[in-house]
Amino acid sequence: MARFNKYEEFLSWLYNLKRFGMTKGIDNIKVLAEAFQNIHNELKAILVTGSGGKGSTVAMLSKILEKSNYKVGTFIKPHLHRYTERISINSKEINEEELIEIANKVYNKIEEIKMKREYYPTFFEVTTMISMLYFYEKNVDICVYEIGIGGRYDAVNILDPMVSCLTRVYLEHTDILGNTVEEIAWNKVGIARNDRFLITGENDERCLRVINDECSKINCAVLRVGKEKFNDIIYEPIVSNLKENKFNYFGLFDEYRNLEVSLKGEHQQLNSSIAIACCEILNNLGYKIPEGAIREALKEVKWPGRFEIFNNDGFLVILDAAKDPCAMNTLVEFLIKNDLKDLIVVISISNDKDYKNMLFELLKVSNNFVLTKHKVMERAIQPEKLKDALEIIKKDVRCYIVNDVKKAIKFAFELSKKEKPILITGSVFTVAEAREMFVNERTDPLFVSDPRFINVK
């Protein structure tokens, strides 16, 4: 039975599943996976988690594997412009027709389950199941999955990874993951597996104790990546500025000098090194990932909305989806290092974020803020609340409120007069709306906040 004939019909149904919220653990998705004979167990998977950097690490690792002539499934979250970005094979996202075909299969299985028991899968569980079924049917050689939130209880953790990667740990989603970095590390290290490898860029001793303790229980070897000589895998920065990003890599078996990565910021050297370290383990498992593929992939990889620069008719515009204080600190440090100060900041932040500390970081590079409100799920903090916070931190800050993101950017152009750079940040949702002004991207026709989603069955 075809429940969905159009992409919009599927989106309407799917987004309405958000009313069921989140489930803690993988038991709920196991029910759905069993209805498909547990085909996910046939997938060769890599899982990547972390409080920051996991998306770019997934992008780099997938591109390296693709350049090594493998058929690579990639799963990311969230999307920028359209839902289909979440699921791709060799950099080509699933098309709407393929998505509808698989979505109908998943929907029918859900209805069959509901005839036997009460069952409410969530948005993310359904999306994960669709991706696994798609990759299985397309017979991918390997798939790289970005964890949704945390790790241990995430739907994606139903997969059995050959290698697991944990980028960095810091306070985020504390209402779900815990109020300390130790609790969050415990949640994230849950993607480690018996007798396999966990690769991490973490350097906080509190987190490392948790990671090492948990991995020792299951005989999972922990490989540390960092600049310091005591790490198992070392990256050595050469240069990191607006024009180039180069480093040396000293791994377990391989050494690569003068690597160049297209993504900006020294933190991307760490993320690149985690991806390369994962490739070293895969080579040891029988895969063939040549040096040339690594070099070519790092130079070509794209991760839109992350320190993305546009020169728009004489205006210098920077888009970055920094969504928490740590990500904002990384962004601000890079801006200062490259003498990008006195910016005009266009910002909207979601209401579950530590907005005060994010704004504190931004005041290091700006005294001019255009406060706006992204449209997604009515999650944006009211601009007036941002204004109050800024004025408490710094009395002479100049704040302007323009509720629509695109109108806010146009107002920032007027303030800039092509003399001051414009930074658009605060949320992936803010950046997504902004990016539509600078690139020709097909965008989903409905937002979750659209009233047409109400009471959709």
C-alpha cells in the first residue's frame, strides 16, 4: 500500500512524529529493524559521535572512502536545506522518488506492528531505518553514520561498527546527556564495541578516564589523536588561515606530510586526523585506502555552513553554524587569529542553547548585532531576550532587532556599507535560511512550524 505519493506528504507525516519526542535507548528501533529481518546487521558501518566536529569528520571520511573507489553510504543530521541531504551515496543524496518508495515500505511495517501492539517510532528512528534500508538495497560497500545525540542511546547505535570515532566532549544537551562532561563522555563512548577500536580527539583527563574505563570493560582499544607527542596519532599544524589549512600527520603505520584540507580552522586538522586514523584501521582490516585518495579528498571535501565565506557584490559574508559556547569560542579564536574583528553579527539562537556564553564570545569580535529569529519549530530565542543579555554583558553594544533572517541580512548590508565583514551564526537553522540568499539550493517547501503539520495523521 502506498501511503505517500508525494515528497511533501511524507514530510508532513514524518515531522508530525516529533510529537512523540525521543525514546531513550535502541529498543524501539529494534522492533522496526526486526520487521525488516535485521538487515542492518549486513551493513559495514563506522559511527562518529562528539559534541563538535562529528559532521565534518563524517564528511571527510566519506569523501576519502569514495575517492578510494568504494560505494559509500553517508548519514548526517541535521540537514541544511532539505531532508534528502541526510542520506547519500557517494556524495549524491537520495532522490525524492527513491525516498518515497522506501518510506512507504517503512510506513507499512509500522502499521503492521501497530496491529499487534502499541508502537510509536520517532522522527529519528524512522529516518535511521530508511537510511539503513536504502544502503542495504543499494548494496553499499561501507557506510559512515553521524550519531544524532549522545551515542549510547541513539537509534544509530543499533549498528555494529567496525570502527568508532569520538571527536571531542563538552557540555551540550545537558537535559538529555547529563550535567557533567563525565556523564556526556559516558553516553558517547557507548558507541564503542568489543575487541575493536575507538578513535578520539578528546584531551580532557576527566573525559579520558571515563572513555578508558568503559573501553577497558569491553577490550576496546582507545587511540588518542592530538598535537601533543604523547598521543597515539599526532597531527602537526603547518598553517591555518583564510587561504590555506595544512598539517603533517603521524599515524600508527603511515606518515603524511603537507596535507591540505579545504575546511577552515585548525580544529579541522584534528577532525581530518581522526578520519585518517580510521582509514588506517580500515586498511588493517583489508580495505585499500591509498595516500592519493586521502590527499585528494581532504582538498575537495565540502561541509556547507561551517566557516563558509561568500564575497557578495563587495560584501564579505561568513556563515558558521556555531550553536554552543565551545563552537563559538573556536569560531571567535579563528576570526581573531585572522584579524577579522569589528564584524556585524546577524544571529538567531535556539532556545535550548547557552546563549549568554555564546554572546559573551561574540562580543570579542563585534559591537554591532542584528538580532533575528529563525523559523524552525518555533525554537528560536526571542531577539529581545538576546538584546537584554548583550546589554547586561556590555553597556555600549549596538543592537538592532529584525525578526526575519533574510531581512536581517539585508539590514546588515546597509550597516556594513561594504566596510565591515558580516558574520551570520548561532544555529544551523539560522545559517540554512541565510544560505538561501547566496546559493541556488532546492529547499524543502514546509517547515515543521507550518500550520499544515498540525493534526496530520
